[in-house]
Amino acid sequence: MFVNNCKIRTRYEETDQMGVIYYGNYYRYFEVARTEWLRKLGLSCRDMEDMGIYLPVVESYCKYIHSVNYDDVITIKTWVSKFTGVRIKFEYNVLREGEDDVLAKGFTTMALTNGEKAINLKRHNRKVYDIIKSGI
């Protein structure tokens, strides 16, 4: 299983009045981490869209365990826990640089579509299917 580590330095604009990262921004971090997971396998989201493959989110979840603050460097560990060729589930653990405690964890489940309807990626584009499968 391929686990990608994506580092991000949090910005002031991402915080609430207490200097804590606003909860909705974790989903932005998940998106960056998911995109980097795919990129490390040789797939960009732009290239996939050019091939008629889209990944809309159909389910998401985040459990907030400890605060992340302004100017923290965080690592989002990302991996795929389920891939059916019709859906793909990405899992995420958020850690502060130099620490082992998980600050937040979550997942997003994406449907595979052609922009209009669900597709079976194995039939739609075997090459992309095989690349994703290689990371699981």
C-alpha cells in the first residue's frame, strides 16, 4: 500500500479568532493530499479530466482530535483503503511535524464518473485503473 506524506504550513487566513485552524479547512488539506497521492503515482487531476475521468466527492468525514494552529507544519498521510473501479476511498491522518500524535483523521469517498454518469474505470480506461491499483 502506497502512503503519501504531504506537508503543508498552515496560514493565518485558515484560522479562527483563536488562531486554531477552522474545521472546514481540513477538507482543503485532504484535497491537496489526495491530489498529491495521485500525482506521485503519475496521474494529475487535470490529465484525468482530459481523459474524461472525474472524481466527485460522495462522502466525507473528519474527526478532530487535537488542535492545529497557525504556522504549524503538518503532514497529511494519505492512502487508499478501498478501490472498486467505481468508487475510491482515500484515508487521511494529520500530524504536526516532528510529532507522532494524530491531530485529525478522516476520509473522502469519490465516485468515478465521465462528468455525467458513473463509470467502471477498469472498462473506461484500463491504464488509469492499473495505475491506481498499483498504489493499493
